[in-house]
Amino acid sequence: QAAAMAPSGPTALAQPLLAKGGARRGGAAAAAAGVGATSTAAVAASIVAFIGTGISQPLLMSAVRLAGLGDTTCQLYMMPYYIGMACTGLFALHMRWRTLPLHRCVYIAVGGIMAQNLNYAGNMLAGSGIFSVIYASVTIWNAAFARLFLKKVMTTGQWCAIFVVFAGLVIVEIGAHSDGSRALLGAGMVAVGSIGHALSHVLSEALSSSQGSRAVIIPAQINCCIQGLTACFLVGLWQCTYTVSHLEKLVEPARDAGTTLPHALRLMTGLAVGNFIHAGTFFHLLTNIGAVSLGVLKGVQAAIVFSLAHVMYCSRDSSQCITPTKGLALLLVVSGVTGYVFATRAASRAAAVAAKKRDAKTDC
């Protein structure tokens, strides 16, 4: 491409000295442009993969439920989820692990397991549509915990956005109540799980960022991998003790649903691969486009999951159907999350301008 068209090798050496210097400068600029284009393409591909896997995960969970494999006590579906999470360590094979305080990741993992198990158990009970709406509020909870721990003042725009999200959550709970006690319980579990998951995100960010007074920073990929391995160990113990002794809770519903072993393996493999891609692209996008843009992507993801759940599962599960109440809740939550991330961006820019003005006065 452009970089390949720059003079190099014998062609460049055969030119006069002045032209040779210009070719070098032109070649460097073209190479930089080529790198920029590659980086842009990588970010675009990561966005597509991030949204795609974020959409597929809750929908796959609904498929697991309809296949008779969604018992919320056996939690067979959580093992492939955490295997995919643990595989993010493949992105950090070139790093040194032994010198890092990895026990801190283990502590966070214990709380994260409880939160994520609540999220996906709630997904099994309430359906992908309700799950996607409530889980979109994780962005708000992330910000709330970050503000709490960092003692930062929130702007009026941010508070208004949070109020809108809370209104949407109240409405979705009302909509879940109309779907029956099962859906209402699931919605409550997702709400509590979202708060817990947000807390684990903030604590993980504290370990993997340069903020704070910690002398050792744990790379995000390693942090995620250790948490995934910890979860695999704990969930594996549960599978080997409780699940193995209660296989009838999985075998009989699966048989009634007509689920074959190859189909069950495809579902579990899809969960593992999807979460691996989702986690890997998350770290890449966090570095390249920032948390603000990721918040917007979460809102887009929630809207698409909500719509696809209706198309794919409404005829088989009434809790997946779009209703006016759920539609209003989705609109409020997505609008609130999007409004919050833009209010945060505006506040950051205002703070930067104020800092420049203070620096200018100091120089004078």
C-alpha cells in the first residue's frame, strides 16, 4: 500500500542526495499513514467483534436455557464462560508473571464470581431482553463507584443521566413483574449482579492502571486471566460436587427439549469462544477508544440484544417479547447511559480548559 510505494533499497540509493533525503521523509510519512490505517482497521474490527460477542452471549444463554441446560443451581454454563476469560492470558505470554502480586486478583475474583453468577442466573430466569436492559446500567455503576472511591464531584448532567437510568430500571422491574415471579426474581438478580460486577471492574482497574499509590501495576490481560483461573477452580469444585450429584436437573430437561450432546457442546464452546473474544477486544478498545466510547457501545449492544431476543425467542418464551413498558425502559436506560458518557466527556474537557487557564495565569 502507501508504505510499500515509498522509495527503498537500490531505487532510493540511486537517487541524488537531496531526493534521497526527501524520499526518506516521504517514506516515513507514508509508513506512518500505513500504520495509522492498520490501527484504524484493527479498532474497527475490534468494535465489530466486541459488539457481536456482547450480543451473542446473552442470546446464547437464552439458547442454553431453552436447550434444558440452564439450571441455576448446577450452573453448567458458567464453566465455559470462565474458561474464555482465563484464555486472555494468551495475550500476555511475553510478560513476567512471577513478580506480580497476583493474590490481589484472586481476592477480586471471589466477589466477581458471585456477581457474574447472579447476572447469568438472572438471565436464565428473566430472559435476554430484560438482562440486556438492566446490565447496560453497569456503566453507571462503574462511574458511581469510581466517584465514591476517588472522591470526585459529579456534574449536574451526570446526575441527571443517572436519574434517567434509575427510572428505566424501575420501569423494567415493573415490566418484569407482569411476566411473572420468575422474571421478576431474575431481574432483581441481574440488578444486584450488575452492581457487584461494576465494583469488581473498578477494583480491577485500580490494579491495572497507573492511578493510586500502588508500586506494581498488574496488566489487564493478566488480571483477567488470573480471575478467570480462580473462577474456573471454584466453579469446577462446585461442578465436581453439586452438579455431578444432581445431573438429573440437566439430563432430564435436555432430553425433554430434544438436545443432543453435539448441540450442547456447540453451545458451551460458543460461550467460551465468545467470552474470550469479548474480553480480548475489551482490553484493546479500552486502550484505543477509552471508557466513554465503550459506554456508548454498551448502549448499542443492549438495544440490539433486546430486539433480537424478541425476534428469536418471543414465540417460545413470553418473557422475551417486547412490550411498551420494556421498550420505554430500554429507551430510558440507553439514553441515560449515553447521556452520562457524553456528560463525562464534557466535564473532562471543561476541567482540561480550566487547568490550562490556571497554568497560563501562573506563567504570567
